[in-house]
Amino acid sequence: MKQITIYDLLPLLKKGWVAMDDGGYWHVFDVKPILFKEYGLWGRDGEGFVYPLPKYVFNIAPFDGDWKDSLIKVEHKEEE
């Protein structure tokens, strides 16, 4: 069975940002999250997104790459 990816959900999400934590969960934010070293909420290596808190969390297919590179801006032409 094919697993849903973040790219399947992007057209359905409102304007904002998405990022995957190091556990493979996708988080949806209204504004661009900040990646901090040492004070991160999710990073086992001392890094993580700390602001703002996510609006939604999805357990879908993980990003094909490092979680630190998973940040995606969600925008739609009709919302501009």
C-alpha cells in the first residue's frame, strides 16, 4: 500500500510552512519555524525547531533526506 507523502498534502494545506522532525513526523506552521542549536524541541543532536508551536502534526512518509533539510514553504497562486 502506497504511503501518503507531504507532496500529496501540500495542495490541501493553507499558506505556511511544513517541516519533518527527526522522528519522521511532519509539522505544519503558520510562519517559518526557527531552527536552533542546543534548545531544540525535536533534534536528538541538540538541534530542533523551537518557534512557533506547530498547528498540526502528520505521521506520513518521511522526507527523503535529512530532517533539517525538510522545511518547505506552502504557497498557492490563488492565495497571493
